[in-house]
Amino acid sequence: MKALAFGVPVFAYALALLALASPIRLEADEVLKNGDFSDGINHWTGDGQNVAQAAPDLATKGMIIKLHRDDWTKAVQEFRPVGSDFDCSITYKLSADAQFSDKAEDYENVPGHIGYGLWKSFSIPVGDWMMMLSDFGDSISGTYFPIKPEAGADGTATFQAKLVGLSTREQKTITLAFPPGHGSVIILNVSMITGKN
């Protein structure tokens, strides 16, 4: 009897551990790599630089994009989705001297400005930057979001968007694109989370 009485709680404890270790879960998955820039700017391409190297006095992790006087700049990451619906967030900070162009022509045919000539031409509001999500496969399609630069009380801002019904077959690219200007934008975190059953 003692062995049986002792064995029941041990068995129950083992089941609890097994349940915790089970691969079946109802939680979200991050599809981007190094979105918190804890590994410098690995997995990101384009015009971004590691804050720790380009501006060590800022004492923060992130990716800094120095605005160009005449051209758009961008930072890009390719990823393979694990679902079709995403919650996207981008936390960023503008330098004290950051200012985007006020010329309307800089915001017309944005795909052409950033080297995405196969995209259908579109324009965004003057003074905005943007996030694009592209599908690359049999066709080139996707969506874009103009982002009005803002700053919270601590100087940072977070853009959030919900993306629904995207293809799960094709490789995707997230592009953060910035109009001409001066100063810089510091990207502190980029997240693309999809729910997984």
C-alpha cells in the first residue's frame, strides 16, 4: 500500500511535467529574426547600421537609419510565414534633428524610389515613412502602411497593425522605408507575430 500511495503523487507530478513539455500549445510565434537587435543587425539588409557601432553614445540596442538628403533609405528582412494573420509592431525613435522631406514629389511612386519597380505605383502622405510587406513567388503583391512620425513622452513611438489573410506559400519581405531628409531614425524593435494552434 505504501508503494501505491507514494506512486500516485509521483505519477501525477510526471503527468504535469509532460503537459508542460508538450509541443501542442496555443501561443503566438515570432516570424522575424533578431527583431530586437540583440544580435546587432544580423538578418537585416539595406541601409541600417548597428546603433552600438554607428552611435555608441546612444547606449541602446537597435538599428539606426541615417536619412539621405536626396534618396529614400530602407531596411529589409526576408522571412517564411507560419500563418496568414499577423500582429505587427515597430518601436522607433527619431533623432532630435530628424526631419523628412516636405516635397510632394518625394512621396509619389514610392516603389520606384526604393527599387521595387515591379510594384504598382502608389504615393503616401508627405512627411510619412512606411512599412511594406511583400509576397515574392508567382506574383509580386503585398500591402503597405504609411507611418506618421510621432514621439511619446520618452521620445519613442510604436506603430501597430493587424495583417489578415496573407499567403502562406510565398517567401515574404518586410521593408521599412524612409523618405529623404536629415537626421536619423532608430528602430528599437520590429515584431511580426502570428497565432498558432
